[in-house]
Amino acid sequence: MCSAPILDAYSLPGDRLRWVVPCCFCCRLHIHAAEAGHRTPHCSGRTGPADGYTLALAGPATPDILRRLRQQGWSFGRGGRG
């Protein structure tokens, strides 16, 4: 049996509760609780792996990730989707 893939997760400025994850399965960004470990993917259309993936903190979100996150309609630093 294959183990769940490990994906890099990035911390958000002013938000210690959530991490952003660039998904290599659907090419979108997902938001997960700020804790390393196994997660169920948020991919729409079930494009993610059936057994989920594992998150590992890679550092703070890059400017490109923050830009993409805003394009997807997310806000950060105030605790919500905006």
C-alpha cells in the first residue's frame, strides 16, 4: 500500500490557525488547520488522492501564493474567507 503524498504547507501572515496548501492534484490552493499531519483533500470533482495527503510546514507563504489565494477569493489576517 502506498503512503499518502507529503505536500508543502505555508503559514499565512497574521493567521496562526490556518495554512495554505498548493494542491498538485487540482492546481488550486486549499486551506487547512495549521497542524502537520494527514488531511482529506478539498479538491472539487474528486481529483485528489483517495487516501488524502500529509502536510508539512515549508515556511511562510510566498508573494505568489498570497496573490493566488486572493484571486480565489480568500482573505487572511482577519480570520475569514472574503
